[in-house]
Amino acid sequence: MLKTSKEAEDIAQEVFYKLIKNPPREDNIQGWLITVAKNLAINYLKSQKRISIGEKYLLCSQTPQDEIEILQVKMTLEKLPEEQRDLLILKYSGYTYEEIAKIMNINPNSVGTMIARAQRKFRKIYEEGEGE
């Protein structure tokens, strides 16, 4: 899921720390570990994306119109269901469909369809919000 082994090791360490600190009440520890690792990795990827976007804002000058458009995109993403938001963030962060399927724990054959649905929903919400 992650680009470097160091990032993966950091996430794995955090997963096992969570396991020791607050063990799950369920019998399926393997499923719990996988779910926690996936969620931590997605959160990490989101935070890295925010950092890189922030760096780009600092490095390039923007017009007020650019800032408005960026705000509209952020607000639209927040209105999407979490799974669709994650799919779009991963897709536009440069991940392949195969990588997205592994990260999201979904069937690789479904990724394209799910992204297309997320894009349609994003577009609909975005266009509805333009008149505000």
C-alpha cells in the first residue's frame, strides 16, 4: 500500500502498539489487524496528500479564483461517502487500480466501476454547489 518499506514498518509498529495497548474484543485478530493497518495506511496517505498539497500552495502563487475552486473541491470531497472519497484521493494520487484494490480491500475488477460512480457523484455534488 505504501511507497516505502519504512512507511510500512511505521504503520505496522503502530498497529501492534494498538493491539497491545487496547486489544480487540473479537475472535478474528487477523481481520482486526488488517483493518487497522488499512485504516492507518489510508489516514497516512491522506495526511501525506494534504502535506504535498500544502507545499504546492506555498510554492506557487494562486489567484483568488484558484483558491475558491480548491475550497469547492474540498467541500465536495467532504460530502462524499468515505469509501468514494478514499477511492478518488487514491486515484488522483497516482495509484494504479491494482494498488487501490489492495489498499481498499476490494475486488480489482470492481475498482474502475467504483471510481466511475464516485466521479459521477462528485461531479453532481460539485455542480450543485457552484450556484451557492
